[in-house]
Amino acid sequence: MEISQLRCFLAVMDEGAIGKAAHRLDIAQPALSQSISRMEKSLGTVLFERSRRGARPTAAALVMAQDIRNGLYLLDEAAGKARQAQLGLAGTLRIGLVSSALFEVLPKAIRAIQRHAPNLQLVLKEMSNEEQVLALEDGTLDVGLMHSPVAVSGPMSERVLRKDKLIAAVPSDLALRLKKKISLRQIAEQGMVLYPKGQLPHLYAGITQAMRQAGHEVKINQHANRTMTVLACVAGGCGIGLLPSWIQTIDFPGVTFCPISEGDALPSFDLVAIWSTRNKFDLAKLFADI
């Protein structure tokens, strides 16, 4: 049986008459009658009892109708997904992300994807910059949401998603003694909790250079490779954390966020999307565009 025959069958079922069904399908009535007859011959059973009052479905037609409706629905869905895949709107996208992407950027992106490309499946994994670089290079990751600047070998594209100034994460008992802001001198006196140098080398170098240029000793009390770990260390009294300004959206017990009075001397903390340009249908670019 052909798909066109199945659609003709359902039209007659719905309209209850060959003439009305033909009008709905915008085909000639004899052509519709012939299509139904060929279908009946193929099945070896009568589907409609024809009379002047219309076409009444037989028991065989009633049994088949819902299965045919379900089958055509799934077929239309599959065809739609195929068209979306051709346009780069369907498939699976493997995304790595640093923790800062979890706030604002990723939720907005997911909502937009659901509107514009509902058949695009996202596989999300929180990863460090280093882990994402390796995964992008070996092809196990399609797009990385990470901190810039970062070097990834191979044909890659990059787009800045958000720029953040650094803000100080201060133990709450110390923050009570501050006058709203904290200075680089005070940060140097307390010592810092930073991401490891190898994880974000440019950020690490920018912070230490700013401290030295301001005439302060670089004192690092603790390294922590995750933002939440930095906050936990700060709450435990290990020192001052220097984190992107979006961190203020988090209420972390024992930590108070303070602007830095010489904050312009510190590097910015940029979030970027990086993806390979080797794919013919660039789902990663679609994600970055959205």
C-alpha cells in the first residue's frame, strides 16, 4: 500500500463520503474511488459499503483506522525531523560547561533551544577548561562553554557569551569590618583562594601581575579547581576568593561578596563558546547563535 492510499482511506473515514473526501483532498472523485479499490484489492477485504448516502466503513476499516492514523503521524514526525536535521536544527549536541555557565547563560539557551529547535537533544557535562580543551580536540565534545583566553588546536570558532569583572568573595566575619569595598592591599594581607595556575593560566597571571604592580606580595593560601570549592574555602577562613561578578547571584553561608576598589587593574573573566568547524551541519554554531 502507498502512503497516498492511506491518506485517501482516512479522508473517506472522516468525511463519510467519496465525494466529500475527494473535495477535501483536491483530487477527482474517480481517482479517489480507484485508490480505495486498489487498497481493498491489496488487502483482500472490503473497506467501505458504498451507497447513495455515502461510504460506510466496514469492521475491517474500523479496526485499521487508528493504527493507520498513528503510523502516518509517526511518519510525518520523522519527515519533519529529517527536514530539521538537513537545516541543522535536529540531532545531538554534546556540551561541556564550566560552572559559571550554569547561571543565566545555560538556562536562557535551553529555553531558546526548546522554542527554535525542539528536536535538538543536549547532552550536558560540567567540566573544567582543561577537560573541555582535550574533549574538543579529540572530538568527544561538540561545544565548550569555558573561560577565555584558551587555546584549542584544530579548526575552531569562538564567540564571547559574557564578560564579567572580578569580585571578592570574603569571609562574612571579615566583611563586617570592611567599608563596603575591599582593596588589593587587604586582599594581599589576607591571602587568596584561586583556581590552579594550570587551569586558568591567563587569569592567574593577570591577577598576580596586578597584585605585584600595585606593590603587594602575592600570597596564595589555597588552590581550588571548582567555584563552589573556592566558596567553601573562603567560608572556612582560607582567604579571599576572586570570582566573576555573576557569583553574587548565589547565597553561600559564611561568604559575603564585595567590590574591589582597584578592580579595573584586574583581568576580566570572560565566558566563551568554542566549537569545531569541521561539521557540515554546525549544531554548535546554531547553539552559539541562539
